[in-house]
Amino acid sequence: MSISLTIDDNPKTNDGHHKWADYIELLCLQNIDGEVSSNYVIDRIREKDALNNPGEYEKSEVSIRWATDAENWFRHLRFRQGIFNDFYPFELVDNEDTLQLKAPLSSKHLLYVYLLLSSNLKYVDKSTSASSTLKIQVW
């Protein structure tokens, strides 16, 4: 699948679990290996946090908070996996600590991906298309 995503910013700290779950799914789509772990997500957050709040980066309570939040986001992903069942294009592996893109993707999976991208258009690179049509190319 070829999707051009620009994921420079993390969701806001106070965004709900569903926004962060979307974000993690988008990272999974963006990564060349089609997977993202909770540690990867935490590292991305720490990197952005260190740039935006240099004094906060080293505090252990901040790290504990992010780890707890990541656990909650992956719990939400487990909920999605159960509720969307055959339509869910991801699976949780490695003690449900890593989200992995299924292969091959079915038409049901592509519908989910389309809706995910449609609800997160701020991350979709619009410079690659002359129109405002969202296209998913499967390779």
C-alpha cells in the first residue's frame, strides 16, 4: 500500500484515547515495516517532549505517565481489534505491545484504512495529488 503521510506532530496530551489510537495506526501505515511498538511511540513522544519542554524530559514521572498512557492506547487498540473484527487491518503481536499491518489487505481492511485516513486528513500529504480526492494505491 502506498500512502504519503506527514506525521510531524503528536496529538495533544489531553486528546482522547481514540485520537492517540488513530495516531498509532497511522504510524503503523507510515512505517516501511508495517508495524509500531509501544516503545517506538513513547520514544517519539519523548523526542518531541524534549524539544518542546527540555526541562521536563529527564523527569521520571513524565516517563511513567507516557508509559501508562501508551498502555491505555494499546488497550484501546485491542478494543478496536475486537469490535471491528474482519474489518480491522491491524493485529496486535508481541504480547499485544506491537501493532502490525495485516498482509494482504482485503477490501474490508481498505475500507477501514480509507475511513481512518479520511478522519485524519491533516496527516495526509496533499502535495502529491492535484485533486482533493483521497486515493489508496495497493501494491
